[in-house]
Amino acid sequence: MQMLNNLPYGVLQCATIFMSIIIEALPFVLLGSIVSGFLEVFLTPQFINKILPKNKVLRIFFGVFLGFFFPSCECGIVPIVHRLMAKGIPGYTALPFMVAAPIVNPVVLFATYIAFGNSWRFALLRMFGAILIATIVGLFIAYIYNGDILKEGDIEISHSHDHHHTHDTNHKENLGHRIWDALSHAIDEFFDTGRYLIIGSAIASIMQIYIPTRYITNISHNKLMAILLMMLLAFIMSLCSEADAFIGSSLLGLFGPAPVIAFLLFGPVVDIKNLLMMNRFFKPKFTLQFIAIVTVATIIFAEVFV
């Protein structure tokens, strides 16, 4: 205790902010990991393919709103989308799902509601922004983009986070075994997500204490610059969507609502780990165009609607 008292005041403040973010976010990360684990095992691409609408536009919206019923952390969404496409689901359905699912699912929206002081404003802005961006991506793939999305010859099925317990839907496993697989997946998901939460919380707490206020004030006076900075921060932090709202809310006082919304929309779709996984499965031409569309749509939404 005496050793702690000898630490600089700034370090103690930083540690307090860090721990408060972690304590608030961990229950939602755990809940999201459990939901993700059970959906990974029990909800199959074959079932989704059976209920897919015939109309192209309806298929786009099907992908957008599937995230409400099929929550998935963006940490493993790219391999899931690749699996769905390998099962015959079109890109203009799978990619909107990739954009929307990490944001519009109930766990993330409720976490956003809690993180911003039991206010629905940011949760609803985040939801509508994700729906808009996902719809634009779907329309682009369906009516504008020419060529294949996936790399040639890339038809094998991969699993998110290099998990070793992929569920073989052709193999009849007993219920207990499948539940065990789901819990194993949830544990891996929790610890994988937890490290990103810790890194993000540390960066956010350090920014609040050690970045001079005059620098933040100069940036925040220019709305566009603040939005771009927060999008860059989201890309670098590579946070889990089940925890990023708590980081975003801690930076609200520094940057304001519009940049924080851009942070919450951009990070779950375009970050370092997602970009690396997209490079594994998707053609570079498509990946670049996808990033450009998401970037522009995020900026416009934050500028116009927030």
C-alpha cells in the first residue's frame, strides 16, 4: 500500500480509469463469448441457406439484419463469412452480415446503452449507422462490383481464431459433446477478446491523463479531423465490439459525439486483425474498395447524422 502511495498521481489516475473500463466491460465480453460459442456450434450455414430469400434486395437486407439473431464478434467474423460464402450464400448477403453483425446484435447494443450512461442515443445511432453502411456495401456488391470476391482456389473452410474445435455438421454428435464444443469456443473467444480489451483500455486511460488538453481541443474544433483521428484509433486499437463502447464513452468528453460514433462504427468493420483476415480470403482489389466504401460511408454518417 505504501508503494502505491509513492506512485505519481497521474499513474494512479490512469490505473483507476483503466480498472473502471475493464470492470464495466468484462461481463459483456463474457456474455458475448458464450453467445458466440453456442451459435458457432448450433447455427449452421446450411440452415441459413434454406431460409435465404429469392429476391436480391431482400437478400441484402437478410444479411444486414441476420446479425440481430446471429451475434458474432468481429474478431472471428471474416472466417465465418468465408464459410457462409463457401456454402453458396452470395457475397451481397454475406458481406452486409460481416459489417452489421458485430454491431447490431443485442449484446453489443445493450453494452453500448450501458456504457453511455443508460442512454439509447448512442446505441441507436450506432445501430442505424451500421445498417446504412452494411446496406451500401451490399448494393455495391450486387449491382456495381464486377468479378469474384474470394481469391481463386480458396474454397477450404477456415475457423475463426484458429480454433481447433470446428463443428462438423455432417457428423452426428451427442448434445453433451456439442455443448462442450460451444463452451470451449466461448473460452477461447473470451481470452482472445480480453487481450484486445486490456490494450484498448490502457491506451484510452493513458490518452485521458497524459495527452495535453490543448492538443485535443485543437483537433476537436475541426469535426472532420476528429472523426478521422478516432477512426484511425479504432483501426489501431482493434477492439472487440462487445467492449469498444466503454472505451468510446471514456473518450466522449475529449472528442465529442460524432468522432465517437465514427470510432464505434469503423472499428468493428475495419481494424488490423480484420484486414489481415480479409487479405487471407478476399481479393486485394475488393478489399481496397470495401475499405474505401466503409470509410466514406462512416465519415458521411458521422458528419451528417450526429
